[in-house]
Amino acid sequence: MQQLLCYKTLLQWNSQTVPDNFKQKHNTKPTTWSKLTVLHGTLTLALMTEAGKVTETLIFNPQSRVPFIEPQQWHRIVSFSDDMQCQLAFYCTAEDYYSKKYDLTATHSEVVEAVKLIPAGKTLDLGCGGGRNALYLNLKGFEVTAWDKNAGGIDALNRIIASERLSHINVEVRNLNTHRFNGAYDFILSTVVLMFLDRQSIPQLIGDMQNSTISGGYNLIVAAMDMPDHLCTLPSSFTFTFKSQELVNYYQGWNIIKYNEDIGQLHQTDAQGKRITLRFATLVACKA
């Protein structure tokens, strides 16, 4: 099983306070594990099919090695002793920890995939937003610097950092349209950010990313495109989109690990409430 992190623990229950809905058939969300720890007395738990057929009955006491209840596994509390006391906790994998605990947008899937390839090192997150990627990378052992122009978002991110007592993560207000930088980073990333910048700032920004990446280091960029083969209505907030092959052409001389122009969805919705569908240029490249 993947390493699981506890993101929420409920108050203790006793035989008088167990909520009725936990005595009925229920399950958890697709990416949520649960664990019921018996602190005193005994408790009987039934694992079930969606149709309600019991597949396994488990009896727990304080000495029991209580297993995790898998995501979407139907179950219910069947019975318990009069002196029972228990506590329920919810768990998730690292990429979902901060989104579940602090209601952030989920870690970008390309960042999760990149971590499987890229060793932990000095990292720069350009346009970090609420911190979904920066916090995940820090959790995975990366030393993270993260910038965003939204001062309110940076303040909220700093509150999470303080609450979690995190180290090796530094976040600051920076306007990527005007802020020039250099450095020596192992990994620089920007996911769904460049489309909010001015077109004239893009060449310099990508140049700074490349110049600030050490030899053997990586860049990850995910940004929207405006393509005639995929009809869409671009959000009015977009001030820049890539044309076909425009992004990858910036990376001549680099080792292109991944490049595609696949269709994806924004979290933003259209007038009908449907998520906006676009093509995205996605690039992972390693500096020679």
C-alpha cells in the first residue's frame, strides 16, 4: 500500500454517541481511506457489497491490529459493548493531503508524475497559487521556493506552512510579468500559469527558467493553447496561449522527456456549468 497520511481525526465516540449514519451502510470517497481505532471495549464492523451483502465481519478491541478501510468499501458498525470508546480517522496519499486538509485544488497530475522521475532537490514553483504543488513537493523532500503575484494567496499559504511547521519552503509575492531572476535550481515548474501572463514577457521568463536550471536539472511547463482543431471559448482572463510546437521550440538542445498537446480541462466552468475543455502544451525537459 502507498504511504498514507492522516488528514482528519474525529472526536472520540462512546456507545451513546456513535452517529446513526455510521451504523448504516456507507462508504468513503475514491481517494479516502478510513481507520477506526477502538480505545476501550469491543466493536463489530461489517464489510459489505454495494447491495448490502456482508463479505467479512471484524471484531475489534484495543489490542486489535485494525486495518484501513479501502476507498469506496461499503461497511457499517454492527454492534459494540456498553463500555466501547472509539475514534475514526481519515487518510490519503501525499498528493491529496493538503487538498483534503485545507481544501486546496489537488496537486497537478503532471507534478505527481514528474516526482516519479525527478530526484528531490532545489525547486522553484512559478505561479504557485494556493500552494498545491509547492506543498506536495515539500512533502516529498524538495526544497521549495514558490512565487505568486496574489498577496492574499501567499498569506494563506504562509499560514498553512506555519500551521504544519514546515521547513525548506519559502513563498514570496512576485509578479512574473516583470520579475527577472537567476539561480541554480534542480527543478523549475509552472503549471497552468503562463496563460495569465503578457505575451511579451514569455520569452524572457522561459529564458530565466532555462538559465536558472543546473545541468541535469528539469523544467516542467503546462499551459493552455488556442488551437483551430479544437473549438473552445477561451476564458477572458487568458492573456496568452501557445501555438502548436511553440513551447517545445524554446527547448531546442534540451532532452525532451515528455511533450504533448493533449486535450484537458480547466477547473473553471462555462456558462452551462461544464468544465472548460482546451488543448494544453505539456513539457518535461532535462537540461543537457
